Amino acid sequence: MLFQSATKWVCSVSVATVWTSPESARQKDTPSLENPVRIPKWLEELTYKDLLDLCEGNRIQTQLLYGEPVIVEEIVGDWARVICPWQPSKKDERGYPGWVPLVQLKEMERISDFGFAKVRLPKAQLWTKDRKPLLVVTFNTILPVIDNNAQFTLVHTPHGEALILSEEVEHSPGIESFVERSGADIVSCATKFIEKPYIWGGMSAYGYDCSGLSYNMFKGHGYFLPRDADDQATNGKEVTIADVRQWEIGDLLFFANIGSTKVRHVGIYYGNGQMIHSPSTGHCVEIIELADTKYEKELCGVRRYAGLEEVS
């Protein structure tokens, strides 16, 4: 039932940032607030201090991908207060809440008679029907299918009908019907994003935060996890912390400050005592050994999502 919302409002830019409030956005964030959005320019012009303030100033909640639906709660001036139903959260049982510039949303007809196409690559090009470049979309962008052949898939988008190379997408009859793949597949995919920057609230191939990485690697392989690390840590199947031999590639590893039970970080178990994760502002997605690091001391939970018949 999670994805049966009757809303016709969707994200109409490649990546829309969901803000804590309209006042959270700064003048320097203008490239991220426009349509068309300019995410690379935005990130290039932000200093380390600016990026850190996205977190410490509680400015950003999450991000939306092109075509992702939202429930519009209210419109105030140039902003919309939204719920993101594809991103489960304890903050709201319907999905992740926040504010998005109205110019980055569009109300459109919802069609799904021919299923959905999900982008498999870090970036993919959308084309107009006459084969002109339309928009670059990122990993995990999901769009309704109108028709497809061996070369192109015709999709329904906020810009109208568009084409994408069939080899660059995975097809499914429903949003929740994409093939559930193995933990090894998830980890292999995650390595494609090594050296992508950590961005607080990041949910795209331009940059992920720690739980954004885990959420998206699993979304890309048939699983919809909660959006945030602390919610991810209370779902799935519990795995014993004490015996590393019971850990499987693709398990999620959770961390808390010593003396605290509040989950502050998540990584994906890479196997052989290693994990792949997006560490913190100023750093990039990386693979590390857990031994003799702060993470070895701060490990507070291990959860398994991949390979389960049912995920709670």
C-alpha cells in the first residue's frame, strides 16, 4: 500500500533537494533551487564549511529523483510542503517530510499500464522522441514505461514522452516488483560510486550521505529500506555482532558513539572484515577495513535485508 498514493505531483528536475523549511535554503544554494537544477554547479561552489552547515544547520532532509512522486500537503508562496512516499520514515508514516521549491514539482497524469523502468547506471541520458538530448538522470530514477524495444524504452516523464537506452534500465511490472538481488550484487554496484562525495541528505549519484548510500544501493536491487540509518537499524533481520563469521556480504553495519545507543552511521559489509560507506562531510565513498578503527569500537548493530523472503 506504500506506493498507492493517488498524488499526481512528481519531481520535475533530475535531483530536487528536500529542505527542512523554506528558510533553510541560503543564497548560495540557488543553483539547487532552480528548474533546470544545476547540482554540479551548486556543489562545486560550496566550501567545506557550507557543506557542513547543511548538516549542522539542519537545512536538508533528503532528496528526490526525477519522476519520484510526492504528496503535496500545502503550498506557501514558491514552496511546497511535501511527503516523499518512496522514502519510509518514522517522521511520518506516509513517507519523508520536508519542503521543495514549487518550480521543481509538476502535477501530471500517472500511468503505469506497461510497468516501470529504473536507471541502472550512475548517470543516463534521456532523449526526446526525435533523438535530441533532454536531461541527464541519475541511478535509481524510476519512470513509467509507455513502450520499449531492444534499443530504446519510451517513458512518461514530467517533460512528456522521452527515450532512454533499454540497456541502461531495468524493467518491472510494478514499483515494488523489481528483482531482489543478492548482497554481493549490492556491494558490487556500490563500488561504482567510490570517491563520490558525502553530501548530507544526498540521494543521488552526485553524492550520498551514509544512509542515502545504503538506501539507494538496496533500492537499486529490489529493496525499499527506510530512509534514515536509525530506522534501517530496526528493520530487516538482526544478525549477531559478536561472530563475524555469521555476517554476509551486503549486511548493514550500524554505529553509535561509545556509551550511546543512538545510531549515527551505517555502512555496507563488503566481506573480509571490510565495509563500503560514505563517511562524513569532506570525505568520499570508500572501502575500509574495520579492524583497529573507531568503527570497530562503535559497532552497535548488524542487519540483513538481502536474500530474505520477507523484509519487515
